Amino acid sequence: MASGDYFHIEAGNIIDMLKNECDTIGVYMDIGNTGEVYISENQNTNSKIANLRPLLCSEENTLRKIETERKLGHRRVHTDGGVTFKNINTTVIMNSIQLGIQRSVEGSNVPDRDVLMDDFMTVETAVIHANDSTQNTAHKVMLKTYAPIAFQHFRDLFGIRSEHFVKSFCEVSLIELPNPGASGSVFYVTQNDEFITKTIRHKEAEFLQKLLPGYYLNLNQNPQTLLPKFFGLYCYKCVSKNVRTVVMNNVLPSLIKVHQKYDLKGSTCNRKASKTESEKISPTFKDLDYMNHHPEGIFLEEDVHRDLLNAIQRDCRVLESFQIIDYSLLLGIHNVDQAKREEICTEHEGFNPKKEPPSASGDGYLDNVEEIISQDPDNQRKDENVSSLTSHRENLELAKGYIFPGIPARQANGENILLFIGIIDILQSYKLKKKLEHVWKSIVYDSDSVSVHNPRFYSQRFQDFITKTVFKTTPLPPKATKRKALFRLKP
Amino acid sequence: MASGDYFHIEAGNIIDMLKNECDTIGVYMDIGNTGEVYISENQNTNSKIANLRPLLCSEENTLRKIETERKLGHRRVHTDGGVTFKNINTTVIMNSIQLGIQRSVEGSNVPDRDVLMDDFMTVETAVIHANDSTQNTAHKVMLKTYAPIAFQHFRDLFGIRSEHFVKSFCEVSLIELPNPGASGSVFYVTQNDEFITKTIRHKEAEFLQKLLPGYYLNLNQNPQTLLPKFFGLYCYKCVSKNVRTVVMNNVLPSLIKVHQKYDLKGSTCNRKASKTESEKISPTFKDLDYMNHHPEGIFLEEDVHRDLLNAIQRDCRVLESFQIIDYSLLLGIHNVDQAKREEICTEHEGFNPKKEPPSASGDGYLDNVEEIISQDPDNQRKDENVSSLTSHRENLELAKGYIFPGIPARQANGENILLFIGIIDILQSYKLKKKLEHVWKSIVYDSDSVSVHNPRFYSQRFQDFITKTVFKTTPLPPKATKRKALFRLKP
């Protein structure tokens, strides 16, 4: 579902939206022949059925489909191909992001001292002068930097030097993601592949601020966390519009080709990529697609599997405690064997990929990797962060022996793959979602009987799916299996 | 000033109390010939003087001095020598503390998982059956354990195993401090010298709970912190009275003789031990006494001095951010050379100190130390915590070469000493103090012009006193001094 402030939806889309909502918060929905909607707390048909009202499909809801495709949330693709966000040209936004990061990291004097609880709630304001290259005009941008000392501390924890951070954003232009998903946000990736910025809503920024102390707590106890690594939160008041952006680690590399990309929630309701999505160059597949492509799951070595699921379990407990729902496991798969075959193929065609700039669509080439990584000392750190999850990497046959923080795994067909994993979209709190829920509840449903234990429901289903369907352990050799079976026998 | 819930004070004591209050929050007070009180924000006599009213010494305030001495806060010493707290015999309280800690650490199943923000606010309730040995009766005690998972985590951080914690409290009886200071609290020390429990007020317990996330933040960033190490917070509902206790690290050893003990706040107003206090076996001296006993200060090696002041500065910033005032530096001095002389003296008299049990009054003997420390593996950890602050210990001539976490220093007369240091009484927030302030404001003063920047004022004065008056660096050898002097000359 689009998470923009306005929804332009068709009558049929309302039903899809309701289905998704029901699925997310763990209630069941049935639609009667005459359009009435039944909602119940469990699948047993004898359970309490909610009051029902006919679903009214008013003309206001029926908008032209073409508009839905062109505008998503605040992001609009114009007929001339230009992209705007809140009617601001995204190049202006990119320019503001670059100036803002330079200003807030380099310009202000962030004192080198311990983080205090107060620091999580601090907001620093400054005025920067930005240029609109498309219109050759200069204008003022009001910049708010949230929790500057806390984020500086987080960057320090991840070994990111301020100069490297500013350099990554400001020395070369950023790459706008052409396929930004269903949120209507604008995404920019730095050319060195390390950082990603995303526009977020007012409520999400507020929520992230509230989250920061608990986030710090988790970082300290669970350094292998798969939750987003937040590096900065900014608000630009630009042409009288507020644009809020968060800087995070980039989960999917563009320097290494990502052959498959999944957004997994642990649900099967409507969780299939649309036809339009599937036809894209780098589509984002969903749960049902995964089950179709990898019916036997993906295989990890036993200790890697254990560490990964352990990290996910710890992350999910944090998310649950903050009443967060609707997050996804972002899974990128680089097929090492396929990449080799493609490379041989490309060489035969006489094409030299080294001359191509890296792109954010996942079309980078292995040849670039070694060169780029060796130039940047911070990539060494990147590798240290993943520690034991990649400790068995050297045992697997990897192309060119490069170092990159992917998790080694195998497909059911025996092909070597590298996994890139992160838990994303964590800024949706149950309270926030609750409000949305009330929007449709007021149409279809006036009882208050829906379970309030939904973050737990969501977390459990998410973990169950990952444990039972997504990742498996490499089958043990026959001897070991036999020994294990013996232990199960009673004396 | 007594921090009990009721104040039994004489007319003259009211003036002392006001002086102390003014001093703590950083305003100046003058008393006119006819008893009127002037309060101003700075010492400049031309500054704004508050409205004044005569200080009324009503008969209600004039109570017999003998009662003041016998009852302090909720602690009362009866004519038969028995001590009660809220009219409960303190042996019953000790018994409850022991049962409570056993029950809450061993009895409940604290899950081995990460700490979440919620955990800081959790309260676990249980019923325990306690015996009153003085009356041979059994009664029920309602036990509340605050933030059990968070405190378990803190104990883990300090390397304190649950079995060791319970054993320290429950295997042998606790030692009640005979000289508990001015707070009217009851203090118990464990016989292994490691832990101390203190009864605290409702507001203080509430404040400690609020403090926990920031406390955790500080622990992670400043492991050399001198703030109290909190290991547990409990509330016992005992004979319909609530008794709240906090468990902390014990700053002053009883196994090593503490020759001098100071409670330093950085103030000179009324900061002198009373005649009664000075005549005690182990008196607690104050700021003016320190300046009298050590007019040149105490000397530390340069790096120890730097690390210590750095730790104090970081701690003060935390206290300031939580609007905490009125804390003290507790300083215990063990004079190594004096201890040697005393030992020789004792040996000549044919007295063997090994046969005496360790006491909490600071009368332990060096001979015990080696033996007791070698029995307990946790003392190794204790030593690791103080790291570089004691790294120069081995360079100093210490009696018997034992390992104990004292900070090596020298007195102006060249004698080797060991310092035991902690920042104590941190549960007084400015808001809490503000309320007390209003009590006397309503008598003498109705303006609202008193500065609100008082936690900063308090912190700065505290640090200034420690830096300029309490600790000095060992004077540099003449050559180095000369070189330093040269740098000051302009080229």
C-alpha cells in the first residue's frame, strides 16, 4: 500500500488495501456476494463476526488508473520524464541533501563528548544557500539536523569518519533509484554504494527520534543487527515544503550484480509482484514469488544459519517492544556461478565493463569490485562488521576472491550465491498503523474487538516464515544425520 | 541537612538549613540584625535583593535537641540501643533484604536476552515469608523487584555472577553501618565488602528508575565512571510500611583501614564536621576539614590525575543533564606508611589481627586482605575495572604487595596513600530539591528570581574544587619544569 499522505485508489484497490491491512495486523476478511465485508479474529467460521456494512464505492475513489501510476505518495513522474517530490524537482532535493550533510557534519561544531539522553531529542537549525541548477537560481534552505551528537556517535560506532561521510555524499553526484518501491519516497544512493537516503514522512521522523535510545541499546548488545544503520536525520524546508530524509546503510550493492531481489514479510496474502513489476529490469519480488523460485529454500552453513536467525530473533524482539509492524526482510541474491558464466559471455562479446560507471540498478560488474574496494580503507571496516556471518566465506568458491560483506549460501541446485540482507521499513509503528486502520474501520466496521497483540503476531509470523521457508541449513552428511537420529531414541 | 520526610529542627537550625540550601543552589544569603533574611543571585551588594520577611521561630520548630540526635529521618535509635526504621526493627529489614535478593535473583526466571527500553520500567511482584527472629514470628513480605532484567544486565556488565551476588548477601549476616551519615537511611554492607544497600525514599526510587536508560548510556561510554554502580532496586512492604532499598558497590573498604574519610561537595558554607562527628572513631569530614588537613592537596601521577579528572568531568556532565545536585565525592584515604607503623606497633603488643572479623567501620587489617582476596575470583574483576587509574600502583611502595582497587597517591608530607573514591548521593534531582526549596521560600521569600541554571552551577563548583583544591599532580622534576617554563616565553 502506498504510504503517501494522499491515496488515489480505485474501488477494487480498496478491497486489496483492506486485505493487506487485515493480513498485516492478523485478522481474517471475507467479502460477501453483495459487497459486504466480514472481519473476524480467527479463521474458525463460528467465531464472532463483525457488524457489516456494504462497502461503498463512491465516485471520489474512482480515479483514473494512469494517474495512480504516475504519482505515488509525494513522488510524481512527469510526462517529460522529470521527477518531482512535493512538486520540487528532485535535483533540487539532491542538491539540498548534499549541502545539508556537508553543512551539518563539517560546519557545526559537534563536541567530542559522551552522548546524553537529551542528545537524542536535540534539533539543530541552520540556513543554507542552495542553487537550483535547472533554473539557475539560488534560494535559501532551512536545514534541521536531528540529534547531531547521537548520530555522530552512531557513525563513530560503525567506524565512519566524518570526512569519509561528507566525501561520499558531496564529492560526486548521488544516484536516484529508478525503482523506489511502493512507498512514494525518493531514494538516493552514494556512488561508493555505502549510504542510502530516503525521504520519510513527518510521523516517521518523529517516530525515529523516539526510537533512538532503544536503537542505541540494541546496537550495543547486538552488533550483528540487521536493522537499518541510521547515520543521520535531516529536514529541509525547501520552497515552503518540508522534506525529511534519513541516511542509512545501503543493503544491496550496485557494484556486484544482484540477480534476484526480494521484499519478504512472512505473509502470503497478495504478496506477489505485479505483472508490471515483474517485467522491470531489476524487479522486487515478494513472498509468493520466493516460494515459487526457491521452493526448497536457500541453504546456509549451520553456524551461519544459527547466527543469522539469532540476529533476526533479537531484532524482532526490539521491533515488537516498539510496537513496530509491516517491516520487511530485504534479500538480494548474487549468483556467483551465474556471474562467472555472464562474465565469460561478456568477454566473448568484447565488452569491457570497467569503463561503465557503477549504477544503482544492480548492473555493476565484478571486475570493478576489487579496484574500488582496494581504494577505500573503509571497506575493510564494512567487512569486519559482518564478522562470523561471513567467516565461512573463504570455504566457498567465490569469483575473483574479492572481499565483500555478502553471506555465503547455496541454492537448492547447488549454485554458490552471496546474500545481502537487511530488515527495512521499520518506521511504521502500530499506533501509526492503527490510525490508518481506523480510516477503513470507520467505513466497514465499528466494533473494537480486533486483537491488540498485533506486533507480536507480525513478529512471530515473520520469524516463522524466515525459519521454515526462507533459510535452511545445509543438509548434514549421512553419518552425522544418523548419529543425531540415534539421540532421539529413548534408552 | 536531614533528608527524612519530617524535620525536627531548632530555630537556629533553620538558619543553618537555609544557608545550606542557598549554598547548594548557588544563591547568597545574609541575615540582618533583627532576624530578617536577604537572598540575592550574586555577591555584588548592589544586586537585586529579595523581599524580606522576619524569620519566625515558632514554638513548633523548637524541639528538644536530644530528640534530634536520636531520630534522623525514619531511623530511630531507642534507649535500649535497638535501631528501628519506620518503627520496624532493622534486623527484620536485614532479614527481608536477604530473602528478597535470594528470591528475586534465584527464584524468578530472568530470561537471558537483550535489554529493551521497556525493561527499565518493569516491576515484578512476589510474596515472601520472613521470620522476625526478635519476636519468633513469621510474617508475609510483599516484594517488588524493579527492572529485574536491566539490573541483571548491569551485574553482568560488572562481571558479577548471580550465585556470587546471592551468596554475598545471604550466606552470612550483613553489617549495619553504625555511622550512616545525615540522611536517616539504614545502610548494610556485605561481609565481603563488595556491596552496600541503602534505604531510599519513594521519590528517590522513582527517580532512579527514570535514570536507568541514561545510566546505561553512561556505563557503556564511560566504564571508568565514579558514579554508584547500581546492582538492584527493591521495595519491601513489611508490616504495612514500604521499605525501598538500592544495592550498590561499596566504595570504602572495611578490609583495609581507612584513616581518613571525606564527603566533599565543593562548598565552604557550613562544610565542617560537627564536634560530635569529629569525636567519632571513624568521622566523616567535610570540605573545610579537608582544606585544613591537606592545605596543599593530595598528589597524583600526571596520567592518573588526568584520567581521574576526565572521569569526573564525564560523570558531572551526566549528572548535570539529569538536573541532579547535592551529590558528594566520597574520599577514603588509606595511609600505607601509617598502616605499616601501626602494624609494627600492634605486633609489639602481641595482638594478632587475623583473628578479628572484618568490620564496616574501617578497622580491618592488611593481613586479612591477601587471604580474603585470593579466595574470591571476583576480586580480580574488581581490579580490572579501575584499569589505568591504578596502572602505576606497582611503582609505589605498597604494604605486602596486595592487589586492591585503590588509587595510589602521595600526601604533601611524602607519605604513600591509597585513595578510594566514588560520587555518592546522586538521587537528588533539582526538581525534588526545588520542592524543598519552596518550603522555605514560602517562609522567607516570595520572589521567583532564583536562577534555574543550578545543576550547572553545582557541577562546575564541584569540579573546580576537585581540580583546584583536592587533587594536584606530582610536581615535575626541576628539569622538566624549566623546559615547560621556556615554552611560555615569547620568541
